[in-house]
Amino acid sequence: MSSPYILVVDDEPDIRELVREILEDEHYEVATAENGETARQALRDHRPDLILLDIWMPDLDGISLLKEWAEDEGLPSPVVMMSGHGTVETAVEATRLGAYDFLEKPLSLAKLLLTVERALEADRLARENVGLRRRTPPVPEPVGRSPAMQRLREQVKRIAQHDTWVLITGEAGSGRETFARYLHSQSTRRGRPFVDLGVSAIAKGNAARELFGSEQADHVHYGSLEQASGGTLFLDEVADMDLEAQGQLLGALDTGSFLRVGGTDPVKIDVRIIAATQRNLEDEVQAGRFREDLFYHLNVVPLHVSPLREHNEDIPELLGYYVNHFATHEKLPYRRFSVGAQNFLRNYAWPGNIRELRNLVQRILILGAGDEVSQAEVEATLGKGTAAPTQPAEGLVSFDQPLREAREVFEKAYLEYQLEKHGGNVSRMAKEAGMERTHLYRKLRSLGIEIKERR
């Protein structure tokens, strides 16, 4: 994992080298530029985590350069201005354009290091806040005391100590991103960015730009791989990535570098990738919708997040957590769920998993009244007929359950029938089912069907 990368822009060689030595002694990576043009090239070569920018330079002053960067897509990183002849007006203009701070020359060693540290921390917190506003707030540690959740947390802590890529599977709303963020927070990369890229939200044909960035003339757009440099890139719903983008990503992973769209100079990759999907990627590979070689790249360590119905003993704790969350952060009234309401919800099917539970709590706190949430209020909020048993009768498909669950129930019943019919002979069974034999073995294992018992 790389250290924060800092670009020092100053036309005075002595100051450039002094600042470089000071920062390198503190274990930062440092690049220098002696004027505006070389600063532009440095940004093209490598996205910095922080820029120290002199105001007075011979070819282009720092304020003009700051304005140029700000007018593109916003500043590429925090900028700290430096000057020995600064005025109040100059400082105000730099702040208006987005500069984090203003240092006077001669530089104070202590103030320089403190400002750098604070600027990097402020940028990290700002990125986290963007993620919090955009998505469900992650919890410091995934909630739940059930054996399933305890095993998952312990598994994540072990995985986090090794810098391997991870593929997280699980149904929509089950908490895949929460576990991805938790894994990042437990890893050696926790001080570096966590960047989440929702693959399904990318417009068709735009995946390369979102992943690798682009450049033209003096403008550089940094893609997710560069934004996550030194940290973690979370590829949510990776199965939705088109085949062309899959090939480009695979090439980048193989070579350890990539080209921005429209660029000519390779950019090195230093990032941990966590991918997530609610689909079975092996099925997607068999169907030709996902590259097999990319699947093996991503699936170094698989992690499956169970649906809420399989650890429903955690529901009372989850209800309490979200009531506290909305009471604290959104100033909604604090209410407790009655024992009857909790018991009813423990037997609800939860097709939307934890996300559905969170939304239910928020809706009840907004629309309801009184200190206690009754079972009748919960049933009314969910709507009549939505509280289905957790599992339908064995072998029967319920029309009130999600399509994925119904399909699994049917597939299991169908394959058990075929296995019984052919006396455990997988070859004959595969021929009648119209499936490739290796794929059939995997399907039987995934559904928990034992072949030996039928022979």
C-alpha cells in the first residue's frame, strides 16, 4: 500500500528540495514541479493526494493555476497555497477558489506538517461524507449477534489482514457494502480512500471513462481506479459490467497499469478490489455474459452475506439500531417495538433484507405516533398479505416470494426428481436436463443436494 502522494509546486529549487526532504522523512511520497506547465504534466502523470502550490511563479501564477483546476471538475485534491509576499486579497481569492489553507514563507516546519496532516484528514472525511449522503450509512461494525453474523465478522477480520481481492455475494439489501466498508476499515489500507463504483448506474459505453478516467488537452478526469489509489475500490453489482469493459479491466489487472481514455502514458495500479454481486457469477460465465478469466481474478476470496431471513434472531437488535440512528441523525421520535411486533417481524420473509427493515423503521417513525410500535401498526405499514412465512412448504413454489427464491425451490425439486429418476447417475441426468455435467455438479452442491445418498 502506498503512502499519501504530495505534489510540491515552487519555482525556488531550495524550497522545493527542503519541502521534499521534510515530507519524505515523514514517509510521504513526493513529486516536485518548478512551474505551472510542469505542474500540469505532473497531474497528468499521477493524481496527487495533496498539492502544495506557490503563488508567484515565472510562467503562470498559482492563483491562475488554481482557478484553471477549479473550473474543470473541481480541484483534483486539497491545495495548500504558499507565498512569501501574500496579501489578504490573495488569500481570500485562493480560499474562494477552494484552497484548503495558506502558508507564509519562510515555512515553519511544525506548521507545514500539521497543515498537511489536517488537509489529508479533511479530504478523507469529506469523501466519507459524500458516501454517507449517497448511500445507506455504514455501521462501524455490522449489527447482529447471531452465529452467522459472528462468523462473518471474524471471517472479514481474517481476510482484511491479507491484501487479496474479495468477491462478496448476497441478495440485494443484505449488507454487502456494509461488509466491504468494514473489511476496508480492518485492513492496512484503512487510512487511504474507499471508493465505491455502482456498475449498474454507469451509462452503457461509459464504463471505461468511469474506471480509467480520461484526458484531452490540459484537462484530466481521474477515474475510480486512480481515486482509490492506495486504498480500496468497491465494484458494486460487477455482473452488470459490459463485456468490453470487463476485457479492459482484466487487461489493467494483468499488467498492473492502464491508459486513461485519450491518454498515452500508462498509470500504475495500487488498489485492492472488492467486487459484489447478487447474481451467481458462475452462471453468468456459463451464459457468456461474464468473462471466466475476470471471474477468477476477482474471486480470490469469496464471502457470502446471508439474507436476513437466515439470521432473523438479529432483527430485534437491528430494529433498536435503526430507531437510535433515526432518532439521533434525523431527529425522528424515539419509539420502541412491542414484543408482538418484534415476533411478527422475526417471522416475516424480508425480500428486501436489511434495507427493507431500515426503510420500514424510518416510515414507522415518520408516520406513527406513541411510545410503542404495535404489531397492528407494523402489519398496516407493510400492507395486508405481505407477511409471508419465512419458508414455503418444501418442494412447493410460493407466488408470494421473490423470483430468485421461487426459482431455487423449483430447481431443487426438479433436480431431486431427476436424480431419483436416474438412480444418482449424473451423466444421464445432465443429458435429460440439458446441462453441462460440470455445471450440474456445481448446481447440485449450491442447492445442498447430496449425490451419494441417491446412489
